[in-house]
Amino acid sequence: MEQKSVIKLSHCDKDIYCFFVPDQCPECGVSFSGKRLEEAPVSVPSPFSNGHKEPCAFLVTSSEDGALRDFDGGSDLHTGITDTNGVVYSYTERGVQREHAGWERCVCVPLVQPDMFSLMSQWDPYLEKFSSAQTWDPAWQSFNEESHNCYSYSLMFINCVLATQSKRALSKDEFTRSFVLPRIKRASKYITLCREISQNHFYIVDSLRRNSGEGPSEDEDSKNNRDPLFLTRPESRTQSCRPRRAERSESRVLRAVPAERSAGDTPESTARLQPGLPER
């Protein structure tokens, strides 16, 4: 189902969220005809992206079909990594899937800056080499909801690429807390806002300007949540994106608000890559 755009306007010291600009203020009843609003209506940025248009990114989507409701902690989510063409690689009970469709509405964590040409030129062979390893072959090692799942696949690949950048690996807790949870929470709030508007036509709150001065705008919040993970250029070092056998370390299939667990539960060791493009 296509999601309507959310609009925010301000009047009578209230922030009014809706899907359309009304003829009169739903709070005080004053007609907007021929009158200026306190500020121009603005579109509230959606936290969701079409994953197939987000190259070199970590994606989170609902594991259930057609759900706009499943970022509130009550449902399992599914994760994947995109190549430079927007093909989504994700690990399931059937092994690594390569999908050209089905990730049109998801939460996105961009991983690479657009000007990191060296890394982007190697991204696809890295991803294919990593995904073709025995670790992700169901005949060699079965999918496990607790320890060998889509999240462990995605995070292990990210750590593999971090190693090629001479950067330390991220624990599951660190990656989830720093890059995933802020976006999941924003998505959950956005869905709640859409539900309120659908049921009541408007969602009205006291203006932030009135209560707390200038707070971060939706645009600033959106920008802060779009910072890529790999913030420095790659160094001239080659290492492998072929994983070792996955350690029994990851949590159950990612929940919208996963429980806190001890650090260091992500595999931090990767094998070395021989110079040149990885072989199949």
C-alpha cells in the first residue's frame, strides 16, 4: 500500500500533522483562506527508502509481506546488503538470496560515500565473493535464528569491508546502537504518526518553538540519520571478504528494538584476500 506524505504546519502555537493542508485550523477553527500561516507547511521526510535505489547500503525490512506496521518491536525484521546496482543480498534458510525486487520499503543505513570510487569499484566482487563462501551454503552450515542469520551475515560483511579499510570491527551492540536503532525508532514514530492521522485526520501537539525553543528539524534529523558508515577513503590494502565459519554469537533474527547484550558478540576476524579480484 502506497504511503501518503505527511505534512506539518504551525498555527496557534500548535504543530499540526496531516496528509493535506486543511481549509481551517483544526485546533482553533480559524479559516486559512487569505491568511498567512505562522510558517509554510513542510513535508515530513519519510524514514523509508526504496532499497533497490540505495547502492552499497545496509537495509532493514519487515520479514512479513506488505507490512507498514512492523517496526515497533513486535515482529521479526530482515536485513540485507545492496550491491552498486541495488541488488539486495540477504541470507535466509535457503542460503544467500539476490533480489532485484521486494525491498522497496525499508530502513536504509548508507555505508559508502559517493566519492569513494576505489571501494565502490570493488564492492560487487567483495560482496559476491563473501556470499559465495561455504559459511552461507545451507548444505555446509544451516541457518540458525540465534547464531547464524541474516543479521550475522550482514554485519560480518560490513566488518570484512572495515578490515579492508584498516578499521576495527564493530560489535553487534555497537552497530545496532549507533546505526540501526536510531533509524528503527524514527521509523516506528513515523508509523505511529501516520496511524494517528489516518484515524483522526490530524495529529496536534504543542509547538516545539513554544515549549523548548528551536529543536532539531525533521530535515536535520533525516540528515543525521543518513551519514554513511565508511567515512574515510580506502587505503591501499587488500584483505579477504571470504568469511570464516560463523561463530555462535548473534542474537535471534533482528527485532525492531533488540535487547542489550554484551559487547564483542560479533566475529571480528576475517581471512586475507589475495591481490586482485576475488575468484568465485
